[in-house]
Amino acid sequence: MASKNEKQADKKSEKKPEKKPGQQPQTAKKPEKKPEKKAEKKADAAVAEVEAPKPKAVAEPRPPVDPRLKVLKKFHGKFLPKGPLRERLKQIMDRWNSGEDHGGVTHDELKTLLDDWRKTKLKRAKVLS
């Protein structure tokens, strides 16, 4: 006669795997592969090899980014106080928007305006504190 532990072990081994919610039942059958499809694939691959491979289209390299844009972005959404700095910015922006060559606005011109604007901001911060 089998002991109690052996009976329990037999019962555990007989249990079916628990089905979790949302899980699909697993099937033991595998779909049969037809040899005809394999032959078709091989024939298609052979035809593809015979055809000349098409060269991949190479994208044109991007032109270098305009260094003036990096400085000009710092003025977007900013409000300069009344005075010579705002007037200079207005003149520069009028020239910038004039055409494709941006009216001859130089990087140095934008950089000096930015530096001057930062200096005035520092002076005001020192006066207020």
C-alpha cells in the first residue's frame, strides 16, 4: 500500500497547469509545412539574386548649421527694455527677415548685441540687490 505522501505526490503530478486569465490555451499541434512553399521561396530567392541589386539612395549630406541661428534663438520670446538695445535688435531683425541672405547680418553683430544685453541684465540685478 502506498503511503500518504506518495498519494499526494501522484495527485500533484496529475494536476493540469492552471490557466491564467487572458491567456490562450496552448495547442500541441504544429502547423504542417508544405514542401511546395519552400520550393517557391527558393525559386523567388534565386530570381532575386539574378536581378541586379538596386543601389540604396544615399541622402544628400546636410549643409552645416548657420552659427547665427544659435545666437538669434536666444532673443526669441525675450523682451528687451526700451532703449538702444531694443532698437538694434529691431534693425537686425528687419534685415534678417529681408531675404534669403538675411540682409548681411553677421554672427559678430548678433554676438555683441547678446553680450551687451547680458551686461545690462547683470547691472540691473546688482542694483536691485
